[in-house]
Amino acid sequence: MAPPNYSLILIMACFWVVFFLVRHLLVQPLGALLDERARRAREAARAFDGARAELSEALARCERELAQAAAEGQRERAALRAEGESERRRRLEQAREAGQAKLAAFTRELEEASAGAREELRRSTRALAAELAQRLLGRRLAS
């Protein structure tokens, strides 16, 4: 009888030795590296999501502040416009009053000058009429 063939057992033993060596020296370290990489990727994704949320919040805050500043600017502009309009009306009214006062003064002055000229004409009319009559008649008139 031939000795039993232990080659199958030897091959199985070599297989299991190589299997455990590959598993402990190659597969487990690679698996650990892949697990670490996946963990870091998840952490990075969480950090990215957190940063995106912070960015969205900061952007929304900036937009609100910009809208508030724009509204404040509009209110200030409206207030300045109203103030300028009231100042313009006040100055226009002052100019109108000053013009009316000058017009009234010129009217009074003209009326006074007109009245003085009429009075002078009344006084000189009699003398002019007498002188005209003397020249037309060619003799002196009795006063």
C-alpha cells in the first residue's frame, strides 16, 4: 500500500498560511486605510455641509443688512429731499415776499412821483396858459 498523499493537506495548510498572512498583512491594513478614508470623507462632508450652512447664513445676514442699509438710505434720502423741498419753498416764498415788497415800494415811489408831477403840472398850467395867451395875442395880459 502506498503512503497517503499528504499534498492536499500541505496545499491546504499553505493556503491557510498565505490566507492569514495576506489577511493580516495586506487586507486588514488596506481595509483599515479604506475605513479611515471613508471616515475622513464623511467628516469632510459634514464639515463641508456645516461650512455651506454657515455661508448661507452669512449670505442671508449680509443680504438682510444690505436691505436694511438700502431702506435706511431711502428714508434718509426722502428726509433730505423733503428738507430740501421745504428749504426751496421757504426761499421761494422769501424771494416772492422781497419781490412784492420791492414792487410795492416802486409802486409807492411811482405814485408819489406821479402825484408830484400832476401837482407841478397844475401849478405850471396856469402860468403856461397865461404865457401862451400873451404870445398868441401879442400883448401882456392883466393878472
